[in-house]
Amino acid sequence: MINVEKMKSIAAVRGNSPCVVDHKTSYTWNQIIAKANMRVAFLKTICNKQQLQTACYLSHNSVDVICWLSAFSTLGIQANGLDYSLPVDKLATLIRKISPSILLVSFNLYSQKELNQLASTGVTLLAVDAPTDPVIDAIGEVHVPEIDSLMREHRPAPFRAVSLTSGTSGLPKIALRYRSFDSRRFTWFTNRYSFNNNDGFMLMLPLYHAAGNGWARMFMGLGSTLYLVDQNDEKFISYILSLDRVTASVMTPNLVGKITQIVRSEKIITHLRWVLVGGSYFSVKNKQAAIAALGPVFYEYYGCTESGVNVLSEPEDIILHPDSVGRPFDGNQVLILDEACNSVEVGESGRVAIASYMLMDEYGDGSKPFVSINNENYFLMADYGYLDHENRLFLMNRNGDSWNHQNVYGIEENIRTLPCITDVAVISLIENGKPQLKCVFSTSHKENVEKLINKIKEKTSIYNITNFKLRAVEKIPYSPSGKVRFNEIISILNAA
């Protein structure tokens, strides 16, 4: 999040303009600065030097979390969010691995037993939305007049950004960076799409997600207003979408599906002009439905926690080539590699590899899984796919490390053409040394599931699939960051 000094420079012009809108309550730049300053003063007064090094947070998006993150940024405390929906034992393992100095926790998310489990990691816990909030504010307010002298003595730790992979198929990995790439990336996007303080940014992704945090930080740095939206509050989403001040957002494909349905059913005319979509597979059917409902405002990106945002498809390209995720943009290169890590010809499929100024430096365990090609470090992505003659990237499956040649995304697209299918997820994996495909789907025709399963098998027979397991579910499991939870799908199928 941007620091207090940056906010002050914006407040010199926009001090009484809205900075954050949280559940219809609007907070001006001056109010956010005051709240952030109270937390800066609290931290400097209560915490020792060792505690002001790194922080993690477990919380829904809120104005309080934004103020805490701004205080961390002001003090040079590297902060990263954790997926609060993960089991607490997984979270405790992660916290021990990261070993932050401070853990900011929304007490509303956890039982007392779970809070005790988090506290057992030995990290200093700070509460959000708890009875202690007024105490923190009161202590901070008393010491706000001393901030200048407190900050003169402060020496922030060297830059060290900690990012976590999604953890949808296992324990999240820790990706480390020792330099910031924000300035270069933000400048490129700001210039290309003419963003300014008249743009209002709708934040639906959780702040713990790199995309949610990063793009919120960019728009806030421009003096734009942040509109915090609960993904499950459809009534409030409808209200925010109708505001003429809301022009930009970043979403995962499942969230795009949600707002497409809302816009259609409520007949809302939105003022969105730029919606960046990524984080998981964005199906052709969903792209076309979204463009029909909201217009050509969607921009698809491809990348990962370790590599950043590397490939981009703009509206015209999405319309003409909806099955592509786009082309590499400024500072990014894509290669398709064979099993010996040699580059293949255009049109040939293989493992996707990315070179970028946004690459991580190493994993938390010190490993640096890069392949050096022409003096460039390339990171091997999880995906299998190919490039066309215009350098467009087409993805086939998310199991590139097993060199599975199956076009899983093509199979998904084929299943989605059935009118009664509301959502589908197909995953490929190796079991007992053999490739397996597993599929879960939701349907509007729940009374004819067996007939539908036969129809799916008939429709996908052109792919010569063996070991294909299918099951209907009420709802496909997604994380708050829009990732399909593969482990849950496997558990569902194994229980069948």
C-alpha cells in the first residue's frame, strides 16, 4: 500500500475528496492519513526494532486493513497477506516458515481455539475488528504529535518482498524479491491506458492476492478512489457497478461471471472502461458473454506469482482470438520449450517459459528454478501450450511439468457448450504412472445428471480420453482469489 508521505502529496490537492469507500461509508484522504498516522505512532511506540521488520495479515478487505498496510509501508515493514480461507493448521505452518515480526488478524474470522493456534506460532498478534481497536487508536492518537521525531530515528529494513503462490494444490510456496518492479510496471499501464485520479477502482479481489494489492496500490497512487466490494454481496456489487465514478477493476474469471449475471439480471449500465482479468483460465464462453453484457472493456493477463504479469490480450485481440491469452508486453519474453529445455518451432506445443524484469529472485528455501537461455533467466510455468506466428500464446493445460499433451482447456470449452452446464473444471494429473483427467461440473438440470454425464463423455470422445472421472457438484470450489481448489476436487471425486 502507498505510504503516508505519498498520501500527503495527494491530499495537498484532494484532501477532502473520497479516498476509500467501504460499505457505502466514504473516507477522505485526510481521514485515511489520520487513521494511518495513528497506527504508525502506535507501532513506533509499542513495538521494538525487531518487531518492525516484516508483517503478515489475515483479513477481509476493509478500510482498517488499508490503513494498517499504509502504516507498514510508511515504516518500511514488508507486509504480505495470507489466504484467510486456508485451514488454520496450514496457516500456522506458513507463518512459521515466513516468520513475520507481526501478524495482523481479523478476529471475526476465527474461533478462540483457532486464534490460540495462530498465537502459538510465537508471532506478535495485532487485532482488526476486535475490542482492542479503540485502545490501539487511543494509544496512537496520543503519540501522533511525536511522529516526526519518531520517524527521524527510524531505519527501515532492506527491501524484501514476500509473495505466496495460491496453495490450491498444496502448501503455498514463498517467492522472494529483493527489488521492486512497481514503478516500471505502473508507469507502463498508466501511460498506455491514460489512468488518472478521475478513475474509480473497484476492489473485489482480496488484498492478500498480489493482483488485488498491486493494482489497488497503483490506482491509489494516482489519487483514485478505492471502492471495497464484498464478492458475496450482490446487492452492493449492483450499486457500485452503477456508479459513474467506477471505471476500473481487476477480477478473476469467476468474478467476471458473477458481474456478467448481475449486469444482465439488473439491466445495469456500467461505466467500466478497463477490467483486467486473470489468475485462472478465462473460458471463451465466459469472455463472449461478458463482452456482450458490458462491452469491449476486458483485458486478459497471464502470469504467476513467481513471474509477475507477463502476457496481455486487449479487447480487439480478445474478440478476434478469444482462445489466446495474448502476447508478451514491455519487458517480457515467452518461449515454448521441449523436455530438454530447447525452444520449439512456432505452433509446436511444450512447456511455457517466461523471462521478465518481474521474476522473483528465489524461493523461500533458497532454490532458484530458472533455465538460462541466451543469457536470460526463464521461469518454467505450470502451463503447457504453444505460440502462433504473431507471438500469441495459447494454453492447453495447467500440468506442464508432467508433459501432459492433453488439451484440457479445449475439453473444458467443449463441455461448456452444453446449455445446461453452469460451470466446469477439468484437471489433469498422473496417478499410478498414468495420465488421469478429473472433471466436476455444476448444472441447471440436476434431475438428469446421469444422462448429462453420458452426453459429456459422448461430446469429449474426439479427445480419446481414458481414465476420465466425472461428477456433478452443487458448486465448484474456489478460493477468495478465484482459484479452483484442486485438492477439494480430488477429494470430491475420490469420495464418489
